[in-house]
Amino acid sequence: MLRIRDLLGRPSLGLEAVAGTGDLDAEVRWAHVTELPEPEAYVRQGELVLTNGLWLPQAEPAAFVRSLVTAGAIGLVFGLRTARTEIPPALVAACRTARFPLLRLPVEVPFVAVTHFVATAQADRRQRQLLDALRRSDALTNAMSAGRGALGVLAALSGPEGVPVALVDGWGAVVRQVRWELPAADARRVAERASSDGAATARTRDRSTSSIKLSDGTEATVFPIREQGAGGPDHAVLYGRRPDRIQQAEWDALEQAARLLTVELAHERALSALEMRFAGEVLDMILGGPRRAEELAPRLRSFGIDPEGPLAVLSLLTGPLEHATATPTTVTRFFLARGLPSVVPSGDRDLVAIVGLRKNDDEDDEDDDEDDVRALAEALAEALAEDLAAALERPPRVRQGERPAKGQRPAKGERPAKGERPAIGIGRIAHGHQELRRGLLQAREAAKTAWRRQHGSRVVSFTDAGSYRLALDLLDAGTRQDFAEAVLGPVLAYDRAHGSELLRSLSAFLDSGLAWGAAAASLHVHVNTLRKRLARLQQLTGRELGRTEDVVDLFLAVQALGEYPNGKGIGGVPVES
């Protein structure tokens, strides 16, 4: 950028500034010679005007200066002549009043020296801008063609100047960043600003509305990226310069980077969808047992996991939040940041993380390994809790110009309360993929125990929460159904035939801890009514509520019934427990 001050620094021009007349840091876009008494119509924005004062007999200096200011000129050069060796005092006074820069040009220096210098400087500047634009464009294109992804695009955008750059998604999470360590609170503000600015802001370069001041005082530019057809939230590039300090070549590079990032994000979504499909099949392979063991080992290797090494198994429950933060991508990134390969498939009710651990040759240190996995799970729970708290402060995202879809906002009671924490269950470390099924069942039962906790840690290891459910889960579905029917089949048939509530009464009795009064109160019946119902149930099942082994059979059978679709037991009889 050529400034008035730069002209003063050229000895060959001999220019001198008249003190007190204005800002010498204004940008000079061109130099224009005029002797018209009213030059306003012929002067353009940002021009430096040169004159010998031949207009002085026809116009007052104050009126002449006002005309230049109105036209947008940035300064006046008064060329001295042999007939006029000093600038008229009235012109000096007018420039001082208007705070309009006034420069004195010696008699021996022609105007053409000034105009030639300005023209040459502007040509050089335009050439540098063109080369800069080509360099930036080549760097961005090379980053994509070399397969460096979004991070490569951001590095190219940062350029040799080292401008900090970050890519933030619509939920306020930093996707990639170069020369920046953006705090989470700032990232969320960037997402909010990008959402409010809208697509038109970036495309029309409304620079005043795309600026943001970060928590450390840094002033930067938010450049929204609108993805066509994307199912998730949009993204934004945070560029570490104020909008008014960004050169044209940089704006062009930002535009190009936005287009490239849109392509790269679509590519990453496609890969993520493919990985999620492959990851989902991992669960089927694990639960399939020995018959699918040969498929499981190579599938784990495709995710960078050694199938013969130590494997941690975690089950994550985060509750029914529509935009739940515990997504496979966020969990995978957590482990990746710690140098651990993982695969995170989605189950029907949970996320499962299979994590490859570093081998430990000392078998006596297995307890230490279990402690390390627990510490890892605690850190994951804390990270997810922070994300969840941030999600609760955000309304559901809606694209600009669209109406919220029906049912987009979670219904009352579906959003978790503030302070809600994810629950994580930990299975025993599996030494090889053959042991993953056991570890998965253990982790899921531990997660259920963690979810029921109202206080304390919601990270639970199976060794802390051994459960009868594991015994049921180790049996196949057909065996569980046969067992439930053998024990409670007569009761279900009796309830259907008589419209009675023997099974419901048994469930209430078991839930109350075998307390007659509490069970009767929960059913809103007299204790004697409950005793008569359960006496009939004992006759039908041949089991006595006074014998421990019989109570265990009845309890397990009721739990097995609760697994059937739509909450129905054998024969379609509802189970309430």
C-alpha cells in the first residue's frame, strides 16, 4: 500500500508536508493534476491532487479544499513556481481547518515526477497482488491435489505470513487449526457469529459484520461456509486478521479455500459414513461369536487396531438428546488425540468404543492397565460432559431461510437437565479379539449401572458392578425365551384368560424387595389381595416365594420377559417392573 508518507521519503521528489494539515498515512490510489476552480466532478476517491494554484483568481481556497474533500481526495500537492515561491496562507489555513494533508513541491521538480512515481508504485503493487494471488491459489490447489485435506488447505491459507487460521463446525468445535490454540468458548462464539452472519455476509464481503474480538483481545474475521446438501451444521473459517486489514488477494484466497473446504468436508462425510457402516458391522461380528471371528480380526486391523493385542471396551450412554455430543466422531477424536487407535460403532442404545492399548509385557501390571483404562474413561466422561453442557446452551440449528422442521426441537423432558453427565461402562481388558464379546457384555452392564447412579462417578467398571444381567446376556435369545416361558408361561396364560394381574403383582413384589406392604401400596390394593394373587401364582408356577432359589427363578424370568419387542412378554402380555 502506497501512503502519502512514502512520497515524503523519496529525496528525488523533494516533497515537504505542511505541519498540522492532516493524516499522512492515507493510501494513495492515484495522482491527478488539476487547475479547475471546482474540481469535484473530475477527482476520484483516494486520489492525490497536484496543482500550481492557477485557479486562485477564480475560487476561494476554502471552497477549493471543500470540493476536494467532498470528492474523496486524500491530499493536495502545491507545486511552487518562480512567480509563486510560497503556498498562499489562505490555502494553508483552509487545509488545516479541514484536516486535509498539504504538501509543498519544489520549483525544480515537475508534476510528472510525482505522477510517474505513483503510477510505477501502483503497477508494482498490482503485480505483487497478482503474484500473491497466484501463489495463494497454487498453494491451495496443491494442498488438495496432494491429499493434505482440510489441514493442508488451512496451512496454505495461513501462508508464509503465518496468519492463524481455524476451521470451526456449527456446534462450536474446532475441526482443524493452524498456528492457533483456540479456546472452546471462542470457538462457540465463532459458530454463533457464522450462523447469524449467513451466507450473504461472506459472499458480499460485508466486512463489518464478519469481524469478531476473541477472549485474548485478538481481532479476527469469521468467514461462513455453507455446504450444499449437508445434513449437519455449517462450518466457518476463522482468519486471524481484522476484515479491514485483509488484502484483496487474501479475500480471493478465502473464497477459494471455502470452495475447497466444502469439497473436502463432503469427502470426509462420505468417508465417515463408510467408516460408520464398517464400524457398525464390528458389533455384529463381536456378538456373532466364534463363527465371525475370522472376519473380526481383519476389520479391526483396518482401523489400525492390533486384534491380538490388549483391547479396552467401553459402553457410553448419553441420554436422549437430539444433537447428542457423544458421536462416533467426537469419541474417535478423543482417543486419536491420545495416540490410541479405536473404532466406535453405534449400538441401539449406546456407543461402543473398542480401543487398542499399548502392549505391556509385564503380566503383573494388569491391574495398572485396568487403572489406566479407568483414568482414560474418566477423562472421556469429563470431555463429553463439557460438550453436553455447551450443547444445552445452544438452540437447535436451522439453516438460514428455512423454518425449523416439525419435531426438530426435543420434546419437553427429552433434553437432559443441566449437570447431566454421560455414563460410561468399562469391561475387563480383552487380550485378543476372541475375548471382546465378554468385554462388550460387561461394559454394557456396567454402563447401565452407571446410568442409574444419582451421585458420584458415572464411570463404572464391571468389576465394580457385576450383575445378573450378564448371566442372561451370555445366553442366546431363544434360550432366554424358553426359560421365561417355562417359569411364567402358566401365569401369562392365566392372566390372558381371566384378565388378572398376577404377573404385574409379582413384578411389584420383586421391585419392592419382597415387602408386602410397599408392593400392595404401589398396586393400590389391600395386602390381603396381593397375598391371594401371589398364592395363585405359586400354585401355577410350582415355585414358592419363601424359597431363595424359587425367587431367583421368578426374578430372572421376569427380567427375560422385559427384553421382548415393544415391552411385551410371551404371548403379548405387558411386563411392568
